[in-house]
Amino acid sequence: MTETSVEARVSEARPTPADLVMFIPYACVQLQAPFSVSVLKIVQDEYVSKTEEKSKKSAKGKSAISHQTSHAQHDSQEKEDESMTTGGALFGDPNEVVVTVVFDLGGRLVELQFNKTPAVPRLLIKIIALCIPYQTCLSRITMRWVPLKGEIIYEMAKFLPQSHVTEVLLENTHVPQHNYYQLFEFAHLRRVSLIRCALTDDDCVCIAVKLVHPQPASKTLTLLSLASNQISDKGACALAEALRSNRMLQYLNLSGNRINDDGATSILQSLMQFALTYDELLTKRERMMEHMRLKQEVFQRFVRELSAAMKEKSPDDGSRSVRRKTATGRSKKTSTTCIPLGVYHTSIMDAITMKADTMASELVGTLSDPFNVDETDTRDRQVFSLGNTVLCYLNLSFNNLGYETVAALVRVLSYQQRTVRKSGPGILRIVIEGNRMPASCSEYSIIDELLEQAMAARMSKPPRRVERGKSRIK
């Protein structure tokens, strides 16, 4: 056997980062990791509707997902059976880390899970980072009941921009370094859940800063769950400050915290009309100037490129005039008309300028600002924002709220009903159960009626249609 054939067989046996299931255990062995890794493979079943589910209640013992395992050292049917009863966590060796990979029916990796495993080693996250660019369908990373360190959050924040992951779910995963904010430092994630992660007000403030427009996370994050933490009015006020300019977040869950009426009222006030501060007006002006500067730079670049291309096509630029031939319908004789060189160059430059301006507008796009003309109102030399109408779900259950929050909620819903909603539908659902509120009051019926009207208006609104053939550049 030749040397080349031996190398070919070795290369075929060696897994590549594209095969995440086989590569993770292989890389851990090659790097002599001080821990063992088990990779549990789960294949999602077909979607079952609620009506079909009711008809199949007799088959309760049948699992909704099928399980397969791939172990670094050996495959064990006994451990597979145990994983089906524990949700994918394998108990035994304290140095064994279980990675659950979820595939869809097409064989595409869609989720990574760490459930009730020992501390996730930093080396394992680095190995996974090598596989991430090849997993184009991987959209979710879930960690439940896993003790984490700040370095794990740091490593995740490093590979997330190069991935297609849009959801990160950390539940019951306390990080002593409290660097959760690093997950929000890029425009990629759409859903983040930090339930029961012992978040404090300082953590909430750091996260809220990342949601202020035009920070990267303010352009993509639509769902944020901070339920069952230690957030009080300070953290709620920080989130309210972010909601003044954030026009992307639609779902906010703050249930099971320590928020009082002051914190809840500050959030609700950002959902209705408020006066812009001096800093908000200044930053708005800076964003406008930056957008104009960027557009001018792109315009000048296109002018230079188009001018250079025009010179290459017309080498006879030294002539003082351009002769244009005109032919009559009956005579074959031609007559020449002299066009002044200045007029010719002027017409060419006008065409170049118009084309460069169109190209720059398409590339840079229009400025999307939360405080643009359509979303503000000027009265008595003061600029008012119409408020955040993008947030449509707010959960404030099981906090320390009282009647003051109920009254503020009535004011917000009444305002949003009579205001033309240009950027969003407004509040469609709010949860306030489990608080120190009156058992019954007239405001409850008003809230229910306003929410029903808002939902009815939302359902009756025809969907937006995009005409084919026309580009929509944001």
C-alpha cells in the first residue's frame, strides 16, 4: 500500500468540524481533555396539532422525540434509556459533560443543549466554536441547571457573530462574574431568556444599556425574558430608559421580581407620549449628521468610479467639439452638428451625478430613527415622542405592584387606542396577576375592554403586501 493511500484512509477516518457529533469527542481525545464528553442526538418528530394530540391521549407513554446517542468512549443502551427519563442528562461520572444535539427531520442540526451537566469546560466551548461556522441551521443554544463561569459567556459571545444562532436560553445558570451583557454586544440574537439566573439591578442596567438605540442588539432583539430574578425599581427604570428609543423589542417578561409601582410606572410611561431630553435631541442630531456624512462619502466614491469608467469608453477627450451625424429620411447625405465641449461634459456629469446619487441612496438607505418626523410632535418649541408602540407583550406578574400601576395601565391603553400607531400595534397583552392589587375595581373592566379592542384592531388590519419587482431597502 502506498503512502498516499494510507494518508487518504486516515483523513477519511478523521472527523471534520462539519460533523459536530463525531468531531467533539474526537477533538477532546486528541487534546487530552481532563473530562469526558457524551453527545446525545435527538431527532425531532413531525409537528402534531392540538386536535390530533387530543385524539392520541391514550398514547401518553410514547415520547414526542426519538433519541440516539453517540459517546466519546462507548455507546450504552442503558444510558440512553436513562437519558429518556431525565431529559437528556446523563448522571454518573462527575467529569462527564453531556451535549445534546437536536436535529430536524431533514438531518439538519438546529439546537445545542446542556441540561443538568457539570460545569461546562472552556475547552469544550472552544471546540464547539470550531464547528459553529459549518452549522448553518443551528439557531438555538440552551443551558439549564448548568453552573457557568464568566469565561463561558465570553467564549459564546466570541463565536455568536460568526454563527446563525438567534436564540440563547440560559435558565437556572448563575454566573458569578455577572457578564451576561456580553451576549448583547452584537446585532444577531432575536430571543434571549435569562430565567432564574440571579440577575441583580446592576446586571439589568448593563443589559438595558445594550438595548438603547442605535446599539447593535436594539436592531434585532425581539424577546427578552428576565423572569424570577432579583430586579427591583432601579433595573426597571433602566429598561424603561431603553424602551424610549428601542423600536424592536416586542416581548418583555419581568415576572417574579421585586419591582414596585415606581419601576412599573416608568416602563408604562415610555409607552405613551413623552418629551425628549436634551441628550436625546443631541444624539438624534449626531445620527443624522453621521448618516449624511456616510451617504456623501459613498456618493463621492460612485462619482469617481463612474467618471473613470466613462473616460475609458471615450478616449477622444482632447477634441474641442463632438460631431453628431443626422440623416434625413430621403437623402443619404449626412450633416454634422458641432456640440460645444462644455455642454457635452456638463450633460455627462449631470448623468453621472444622478446615477451616483441613486446608487448611494440604495446602498446607504434611509435613516431609521425612533425620533424621526413621523414619530415625534413639536409643540411650544418642545419635541415630544409619540411613545413606544412596538412592545406588545408585558409580563409584570408576581412583583410588588399596587393600584398605582393599574391606573397607569389604563392611561397607557387609552392613549394608545386614540393614537395613530405607525411603528407598532401597541400593548396587546399584559399580565399583572400575583401582585398587591385590589381584588376588584372598575379599572379592570376598562383594561379588558381596551385590550380586546386593540386585539380586534390588530386582527382586522390587513397584512402588509410587498409589490414584486420593487426593492425594499432599509
